[in-house]
Amino acid sequence: MSEVLSGKIREKTGKVATKEVRKNGEIPAVLYGLKDNLSFSVSPGNLKDILTAKGQNALIDLNLEGDKQRKVILKEFQSHPLRELWVHVDFLEVDVSKTVKVSVDVHLIGKSAGEKMGGLVNQVLKSIHVECLPADIPQFVDLDVTNVELDQVLHVSDLSLSDKVKILHRSNEAVVTVHLEKVKEEKTEEAVIAEGETTAAENTSTTKEDLTKKDSTKKES
């Protein structure tokens, strides 16, 4: 089921016009349609409610004043550098009978057995690219890491998705790894190397001093 987002078509565009939209408490937006493009504005509260409930890949019914209803998905957005708000949003109109390619977040569930033994969990893929019909886009993908031991890897093939969704990654591509921290080992090796270099330098210095003394002795004799 699609969520409904209402918007107002903007006749004026440019920096001055978008500032005025934000001043009025709305977000400037652009629709990249199947046959045309439109500039409009939306309520941040309306959009936030939809994305909170259905995720950023929600299939949305966009209602614009003076325009027909369109099926859209969020294409991209620009956020404020200091405050938690969006300053611009782009939407993509979709044909519900044709597949689309989108990015879906991967959520890790549980605490891995390896992490409990002091290992570090590294999420190599925080999101995956998939292809499916707009109505079948998953909100996110859950991946249970509870049974992952030290030095184990979960691959794309371990992800569980509907048969209606095609994953656009190699099946052997790593999603999560669990390994022991190697920083201490590396520091120890570096210390050993540094100590060896210091000793070698001291030996070289001593040898030069000895040679200097020998030369001085020969001259005196």
C-alpha cells in the first residue's frame, strides 16, 4: 500500500524562491517524472511520517495541486550541515509494472559469539543494491550475526530476501566479518623493529668511534 504525500507546485525556482519556501516551513523538492520534471514543495512533517513508518524506499502517492497523482520513490536528499532537517528533496516517478534499482540498508541483529570473545565486528556492506518492482522494495534487510564466531565471514549469499527481489552483488561478497583486534600485535612488531634499528645504529656509532681512536693512535705513534 502506498503512502500519500501532498505538495504544491512551485512556479518560481532559484535560490530566492527556495529560501522563501523554507521560510514558510516547507521543503523545496523536484520530481523527475517519466515524461516531465516538476518543482514543488512538501510538508516536512508529512514526509517524515511516511519515511519513519515505511523507510526511505517507501512507495509514495504524490498528490500535487493541479497535477495528477503519481507513484514516486525518494531519489536523494540534502540535509542541513548543523541541524537535523532536510533542505532539499528529489523524487523519482516510477512505473509500478517495471523494476527499479535501489539501495537498501542492512541491519545487524544480535551480538556475535566472536564479539563476546573480544573480536571486532566489521560491517563491510552497510547497504546493498537490489532490483525489483516498486511495490516489492524492502524497507531494510535484517542479518542475524548471533552465531558468527571469530574469523568467520557472512556473505551476500547469507542474506534472506523475497524471491521477488534480485540482489545486485556477487554471492561471495563479504557483508560482515569478525576478527581479533590486531593493533597490539602490530605495535609489538613495530617496537621490536624500532629496537633493532636503535641497536644497529648504536653499534655503527661505536664502530666509528673505535676507528677514530685507532687512527688517532697510529698518528701519535
